[in-house]
Amino acid sequence: MDPIERLTALFEKFPGIGPRQAQRFVQFLLRSSPAGRRELVEAVQSLSGAVHQCEHCMRFHGGSGKVCSLCSNPQRDPQYLAVVSSDADLSALEKSGTYRGFYFVLGGTISLASEKTSGLRVKQLLAAIPERTASGLKEIILAFPANPEGDATTIKIREELSATNKDIRITALGRGLSTGSELEYADPETIKSALESRK
Ligand SMILES: [Zn+2]
């Protein structure tokens, strides 16, 4: 396969990237310096060796421990656990600067076609609650995207959690987020108001 076509095809696999954008990425790399291209190659390679999945929140992190810097930070408030769909949504919530609790990355949302939770870390989430309750957990905030899949996930996870955790408050982000908006693209003010209006 032609190297340009091969790289274009690889970029096209990225979420949200179409053929035109993929071609623009390749053109950009062709114009870049050899040092610039090498930096990209090295950064991609380093993902294999230096990145670990956190045992607590399940996000990928570049630290050396089994637990990420967020989960091992004693300044975080153990009363709150935010359940998010992806690492990107976790970052968005974190960047909003308003949330000081812990996180759990579910690994996606329910697909409306199948209504299945396969591939989502529902069991791991449920299994982690007793230990978190012992460390002071009082409220679980379901912070899924404001779209039909996100809403379906909120309903399902709320159901699962409330069956076994009677003493914990379970809330979901308020509608400060406009419908259809992805958490990861929301601005910090919007996330802040969604958090404040949770119910
Ligand atoms: Zn973590």
C-alpha cells in the first residue's frame, strides 16, 4: 500500500475524523520537519510502555503506580464519586475545576440499539462501592453525555446502584448541558452549572 494512503486510512479510524481531515493530517506531516515527525512517532510508541490503567478509576495514566495521581491524592473528597463514560469526559470535568471528588470511568454508554451494558464496567463499579462507602462515600454523581445514550445509561446505572446501595445519594448532572452536547466539548462554566443543578 502507498505510504500516504496507508497513513490516511489509519487517521480515518480516529473518532470524528473523515477522509478529508485524514488527508490534511498527512499533508501536515509531509510538510513537518523530520524532528517533528519523530516526536509524534515516539509519543505514539510511548503509549505502549509508559501508560497504565488506574485500578481505581480505570482511566489511562502516565504515572508509574497502579493507581493514578487523582485517585492517590489525599486532598480529594471521598464523599463524592463521579461516574463518567470516558477518560475525555473525566478530563473535562476535572478541567472545570469545580469537582473535588473521585471518579470512575465506565468505558462508554449503553447503545440504544441493543440496550446492552456489555463492554461497560458495571460489575467493577458495583464491586468498588463497599470499599468507597467505608471510606466515606455519600453521593454518586452520574455524569454521562446529554444525549439519548447518556440518558439510557443514567437510568440503567441508577437502577443497578440503588438496588444495592440504599444509603447513598445517587444524582445525575443537571440540564445545564444542552441536549446532545458531549461533556468533553462543554466549557467549564457549563459543566459547573450542570454539576450545581444535579438531582
Ligand atoms: Zn485513578
